[in-house]
Amino acid sequence: MNFRLESVDSASNARAGVISTDHGDIATPVFMPVGTAGSVKAIHISDIANDVKARIILGNTYHLYLRPGTEVLREAGGLHKFNGWSKPILTDSGGYQVYSLTDRRKMHEQGVTFQSHIDGSRHLFSPEGVMDIQRLIGADIIMAFDECTPYPCEYDYARKSMELTHRWLDRCVGRFAETEGLYGYSQALFPIVQGSVYRDLRIQSAEKIASVGAEGNAIGGLSVGEPVEMMYQFTELVCGILPKDKPRYLMGVGTPANILEGISQGIDMFDCVMPTRNGRNGMLFTSQGIINIKNEKWKHDFRPLDADGHSFVDQQYNRAYVRHLFTSGEILGPMIASQHNLAFYLWLVDTAREKIMDGTFAGWKDEMVKKVGTRL
């Protein structure tokens, strides 16, 4: 994998670049749809590629390990051949499950023992084991094993957690170096900055991650309940330390406004379940603001879902029709809304890239941040 920086906005830290992998190039900034169990919920793989125009999707190591299991994935030839996605894939490490499944895990120096939410069986996730699992899944970009700390958390807890994450990182790097990909293409390892919302810890962690010399770097432990201004503050701080010639990935973020602000601070890669999760519940993101499509006000509105001239999904789907699908309990409603939202997110980062390249990003970003958070 390599990263080529193409342009930097003169009025901000926004960057446009290209990440090259053996499964194709990824123009940045980029939003990555989340395909937890090997599929992006309610959307065909072909639609993700052709209509949403995604360049890379995510898979979840913890969930794929449990189902279908590494044996099935290896027999298939890796996740790409299993689910039919021919472009790049990124897998997380299970570190988010350390945060989200606190009642089903025990953490220790060796790793984390999870109790399966499926059948109650116990499974040890160690740094070495997580590298092996991600080799078997076959993602192009794999993440180091870490603990995503909750918010709020005490300073002492955040410090000890960060130090454990760093020790785990050293073990991930060692295991990654002594193993190879299984399917004839290369894989890249991204370490993850932690440190909660403590400035000195974030600086220390960013310096440690930068020193590893990995092909890309990630920022974790944000967008977990802290004030949004705090997320922006620490994103900017860490971006100032991480290498400029490597892609930067802000994990689990976020709203359209969050993404625009993150781009302005120098972030290249984003992921979040919000477009599909909110879409399944009837929330549509548009270039003019947010629509709750289940509201009565859209019953006689036959305009496209995004009325500003952008066609993120087939123009035959108007607001009144999609509202009808939701109120009737038709599964097509959540499918259309999810696909629309993902297409909007990809349009947003693609337009940001265009604005960075032509030198007009900062003004456009300020205007769009006001629009995309408005409730219509």
C-alpha cells in the first residue's frame, strides 16, 4: 500500500490524495460504508459499488470470527471472494467490542476474553491472534488491537489503557512482520492513537504511533460521547503529530458536519454506521438538511429525496413514495433510505475532494456545515 498526496487546501489542513492497494486505488478523503458481517445492511454489494460508488468497505473482525468463522472464510479465499466485493476492504480489530461489550468480556495483559453473544462460548482475542484472524479474513487494511476507552473515564484509567494499547501494538507489529498474507496480495497494518480526552496522553500516544512507521494511522477513542468540540480539538492535535505522508483515519465518525470538520483538520478516511442505521429508521441526509421521511409533511411531496438537484438514488423514488413505504412497513423503504444516505455521504466527500483540488474547500465547507445539520 502507498499514499500519494495530491493537494492541500491553502485555508485549512484539508488534503486530497490517493491510497493505492492491490485491490485498487482509493481517492481521499473517503467515507467507508460499514459492512459488519461482510455485508452493508439492506444493500446489494453491486449497488454499493455502482450506485453508492463506494471505493472501500469495512468488515468487523469480532463478528466475522464468530460467523461465518475463519475456516469458512479461508475456504472461500478470503472475504473478497466470500461476499463478491472486488475493491479494497478494511477490517477493525475487535477493539471497539472491548468498549461496547463490557458485560461480555474480561481484559488482561494477554488480551481480551469475550463471551460470544451467539452461544455464550468464550474466545481469547490476543494481539497475535487478531493479526492471524485478519490475515485469514484477507482485508487490504487491518487494524492493530487496542482498547477504545469510554467517555468519561478517569485519567489513571485512560493512562493505563493507553499503555496497554501500546504494548499490544508492539505485539501486533511483531506478529504482522513474521506472517504474510494468504491470498496473494499485500495487507497494511494501521496502529491506533488512544488517550481519551487528556492532552498529554493524546500527544504521547500520537508520538508512539508515529514512531512505528506504519503505512497509515488511525485515531480511536473519539465520538464515544464526548462534546463535539472536544472531538475536534483532539483530532486537530493528533493530526499535527501524525506523519503528513501517511493516510489518517478517524474511526467511527460521524455526522456529515463531523466529516466536513474532520476533513478540514487533515483526516483522510472515515467510517460510521449512521447513514444506514439512521436510514433504516427513516432519517435522510440531504444537501439541504435532514429529513424525517415518516413525518406527515412529506405525504404530498413528490420531489426527489434530495431536492437540490442531486440524484443519489434512482429519481423514480420521491419523498411521498418513500414515506408511504415506511408507514406501510415495506422493507423497500429502509433499503432506499440506506442507499440514499450512503450515496449522499460519498457525494459529500467526493465534492470535498473537488473543492480541495480547486482551492475553494474552506468557504464551501463552512456553508455546507450549516446546511447539513438543519432539520427540514
